Amino acid sequence: MDFALSDEQVALAEAERAWLVKNSPLMERRPLIDDAPARVSPARLRRLAESGLIGLLTTEMGGTHVDLLVLAEEHGRAGSPVPVAELAAAARLLEQIGHQALDETTDGASLVVPALSSPENSALHATVEGTSLRVQGTTAPITGLIDAHRLLLVTSTLDGAEVAAVVDIAAVSTRVLETLDVTRSWAVAEIDLTFEAGEWTLLSSGTVGFVRDQLATFRAVDALGAAEALLALTVEYAGQRTQFGQPIGSFQSVKHHCANMALSIEASRAALWAAAVALDGDDPGVRARAVAAAAAFTGEGTSSAAQTALQVHGGIGFTWEHDLHLLIRRIKVDELLDGSVSYHRRRLVNV
């Protein structure tokens, strides 16, 4: 399949990158990194809303998952705390169920994030009794949860039906997690709620799987962006660091390391493009295979690239002041959430 980004998609990526460089999330995060979890600032959320990017996947905007991919990659590259893909996925689903929270979300007045059970641990259960829906359990780790106004619960009932409900964050108990990632906040929500008729929506079959595939794809896209930033840092450092009177980048072994990083990143990007195209398609089997393959390949590839970047940087890569460890931490957390590499490999075999 021949594929290339359109001029509009290239322009979207360049515009987002320029804004993130000017308003560096890592520079904003540095002064508070030891004191508090990363927060989604109202200014960053308002800017996304005003540009229409939160509603990118809605019918009105008419965007595609490939459009969202180039946007999410830039946020991963910059170490941004904004859950841009999660917000867009939530807005799309809010539109599908016809919920009024969509207007507040796309206007930036309310931050709504999707909440599901982990694909490897079904800790969120739902039952329907008459016209009531009871949801209990713990969600998968959610980034941006501590700043969210509402949760969009998406789950399957014990009899196989798929349901969604929107709940105010004050109605649930949230627990902030300590993870390697210090560029984003991660938390889980403890759910024990009953929704009466009119407060929950019956979804079409396959919706839960689709949302899981969205999150798995864009978790890998985030890691891809961070790995691309590591490659740029590594190449720059190899051209400046001298040994035996010449830059270490002139040594054949270091050239091979950088080339291997670049190859892994480009191959991962191609796999993720295929996954994004499949998300825009209408074949669940093709989508499942494409997402599982891309998530597994990218998870391993970006983790390997991160390790290589650390090796080329040597001792300076271990220092707290260098940005290298911030991006490596982010990649390692991305590798484990929304399905590990081993999970997606098993899934690929069984699809």
C-alpha cells in the first residue's frame, strides 16, 4: 500500500510542533517535578479547544485517525502532559451517544477522559438489572484524571452488552499512581455507582474493543514521538562529544547505533500509519491485526531505541538535569499500558 501524509497533515504537525517548542512542556514541568504530579494547565486545554483539535474525530470536524496520529506524535515528542488522543476519542464517543457533555468538552469548559478496564485485567464490571446499570471496580490507569471534570465509562456487562455512562469526577474515588513517568500524571478511579434509566447508553457491539484499539494505538504513537526526540538528542550529542580528538559520531559503532534507532523509529511509524488507517476503516478483523502488530512492534522498538540513546550518551544520560531520562521514563510506561508487548503479540496470534 502506498501511503504518505497529505500537505494538510504535514502542516498540522509542523504547526503543533512549533507551538510546543515555543511553550515547552518539559521546561514548564522542571520547576515542580519533585513536588507534585504533572498537571494539564487550563491554558493548554483552552488552546486545544479553541483550535478545534479536541473534536478532531467528530462529524463536524471530519478528521481522521491519521490526523490525530500526527498530532499525538508531536505531543509525545515534546513530553506533553495533555492527553490529546484520549480527549479526541472521548469527544467522538460522546457524539455517538448524543451526550450534552460534548459541547462543554469541545469548548474547553470540561475535560472528559475515557475510562475502561485494563485489557489484561478486567477489573471493571457492570450489570444491568431492569433499567438500572451498576458499575463496580477499578479503571485502567488514566492520564490527566486528576484534572478531569468527568469520566466517560465504557465497559461490557456480564451478559456481553456494551454500555457507556458519563459521571462527574466527584462521584468516584481517585488514586494517584507513582510511576516512572514524571511528565504526565497517572491515576485510577474506584467505581461503585448505579445509573438509572436515561443516565446510561447501550452501545453497538464492538465499541469497547474499538476504544481499546484507539488507546493502544495512540499510546504507541506517544512512545514513537518520544523516541524521535531521543534520536535527535542522540545525533546532536554524538556530533558534539569528542573522544581521541574527534566527534564520537564519526566512529562506525556509534553510526550503527544511530542508524538502528532511526530504522526502528521509521518502521514503527509505518506500522502505526497502517493501524490509524485501519481505525478509519470498517473491518474489525483488519483493525485488530493492524493495531496489535503496530503496538507490539512499536513497544519493543521504541524501548530498544531508548536504551540505545542512553548508551550513546554515556554518563551524562544518567544525570537528573538532562531531558534524556524524562523521555525514557515516558516510553517505558507507554510500553506497559493499554496492553503490553507480550499481550499484543498473543492477541495478534489469536486474531
